[in-house]
Amino acid sequence: MGIKKNIKKLINEPTEMSIHEIKNILEFFGYKLDRIKGSHYMFAKENCDTIILPVHNQKNDRTYLKKVKDIVQKIFSYEEL
């Protein structure tokens, strides 16, 4: 699935997404997978908060997807200025 489809899927508030889809979205916006500790994936970007996502069965649920969606929407609003 392409990055545009992944972003549209995220914006439409799915109940879950795979860590691979989320990783692609975050990397598109400049985040890097900093480390994996147990079941927690930690994404970092210079001058931004670290994003920690617990991953079980290679999926993330709605609660954590909302955090990623909020970040994506902030970036879009800054790019529009």
C-alpha cells in the first residue's frame, strides 16, 4: 500500500493498523525508528517528542493511532502556512 493510501487510512480513523503502515507514515514525516524495547517501538525526530507505540501482534489500536494522526495533522497544518 502506498504512503498516500496509508495516510488516508489513518485520517479515516481505523480500529487498527499494522506497525509497518505506521512506520511508513512516520518515516515519511521525518521520524526514524530509534529503538525497539520489548513490544514498544520508539520513533524519534530532532526537535520533536519521541513517539512510543506498544505493538502486539504487529498491530496498533485506535488509542495510539489517534496520537499518530494528531502528529500528522500538525505537520500538515505547518506545511500549509
